[in-house]
Amino acid sequence: MPEYKIVNRNIKAGFFADAEDKVEKAIQPHLDQGTKNGWALHSFQATAASKGINLVFIWELPG
């Protein structure tokens, strides 16, 4: 049975004009760290938070 790890992060960015580049640059290090650990990304969700964007990564751990 697969095992999962949930990682919650908050980045200071918004859903405003020209925010796309900032969001990509802020998310990429978290993706790199997870794959460096040998985890496979199962799912990802980004939602607006009071002071930025809340990121939830669900990683499938190696079996």
C-alpha cells in the first residue's frame, strides 16, 4: 500500500497582474526538494491565503 506525505507551504505572492513568474519561481524549489528526496508528486493544490498563496503538496513516498 502506498504511503504519502503532505507538505503545506505559504508563499508571498498573489493572483494579480504579472504574478505568474513569481509563483513559478516560488513553487519550483519545493518541487525540486521533493523529487530530490525521491518522492513522486501525487497531487498539488494552490489556494488564496490572507497574505499570499497556500500550497499543498501530496507526495507519494518510495515503496
